[in-house]
Amino acid sequence: MQRYFVSAEQFSGHAVVITGDDARHIGKVMRGKPGDKLIVSDGSSREALVAIDSIEAGEVKATILEPLVMDREARLNVTVAQSLPKGDKMETVIQRCTEIGAVSFVPFLSERTIVQYDAKKEGKRLERWRKIAKEAAEQSHRNRIPTVEQPLSWKGLLSSFGDYDLVCYCYEKEDGKQLRDVLKPFVEQLASDTGANVLVVVGPEGGFSEKETAQADEAGAISVGLGKRILRAETAGMAALTCVLYESGEMGGM
């Protein structure tokens, strides 16, 4: 069943109004008609099964049939910080990691980032990234849309480490401590209802410099490996996120 995110204001009593691109999608792409059922969520506290009453230009009105339990989010809040990769790879990272369960994304610039950052163009790119996150959240039946933050400098990212309960950065030269070695004791210390905040940091195509790894260590992050194989920049975040959620029991772990 198709799912759509709306603002809390679009819920009113026993009704909901869907507008904008979503309304056009329902009318023109899905060829919706009165009586069709949808799932509508405000992304934070309210979700419901609804039935379409009417479809007009730019607006879909629906009646709430029953409230739904919002139980599809992971108990660990995992943020993926990704050094800007080449081409449209960031779009792939956001789409796939949203499907897996990331709660937010922090693009950043590091010493070996190849992409030339253009602040003038960043607004449109950020808008596209957020649209991709919304569509992926709807497709995967998430209860919330992950946030996509403004790109940070490496220094700015380091200063945010204190906001998390655990920070791991993926380092291809790490031949000792693997991600599971760090996750297992961390998860075991958590109560079953604890929403701890975890940050997974992934470097650019050229990896982190030794200076950056030293700075990350000093800021409280833990260097981890992801096995014996070298992963692409756009693959490492997906793999690490999956490992975190597996160890916390979201994918049959523990």
C-alpha cells in the first residue's frame, strides 16, 4: 500500500488533506480514485490508514479509517556522515541507507574529497537529497523521513562528535579493531528501550589522511575496519549501518 508523508497541520480530526507533489502523484501516477486506501504519516507522532474522498487539482481529501502503530524505526538512532563522493553517489547512499534505517545524513568535506564544493549550487542539491530521502522512506514504509543536513567542514564534523553516544569512523588501514568488536559491548550496555545516538563516519574515495585519523581519535571517535576487503566510499556506509542495526537486533542480531 502506498505511503505518504504530510505535515501535522494536514491532519484535522478524522480527515487529512494531501497537497503538492504527493497529490499529483496520487491523481496522475497512481490514478487514485475515491475509496482507494493509503497510509499517511506526519513523520513524528501520527500515522493512519485513510480512504480517498475526493481528488481535485492539487489536493486529495481523505477520511481516516484507523490509526496505525508507528513501530518501524530502529531503537538506535544511526547517522551516516559521508564525505562527498563523486557524481551522484551521494544520492545512492541516501536512498539505500534510508531503506536500511538511518535517521540522518551529514555530508562533509575532508582533505581528500574530490568533489568541488559550490555553495551556490548546494541549495538545489540539498533539496534533491531531501526529496530522495522522503521517497525512499515512503517506499520502505518508514515512520519518519531521515534528515539531510547542510554539508560540514571536517572541523565542523569533529565538533559534533560530542552529540553522539558512539562515533566510529571506517578506516581501510584498520587491521585490528573491527566494527563488531566495538558494537557488541556497546549494544550489550544498552537497555532495550534506549534510543542511543550513533555516528558512522565514511571518508572519500581516497580515504582519510593520517592527520584526520589522529584528529578523529582525539575528538573521541573509534577507528574500525569492515573486514578484509576494501569497500567503495558509497558502499562502506551501507555496510556499516547494516552491521550496527544487526548487532542491535533490528535484523535478527543479538
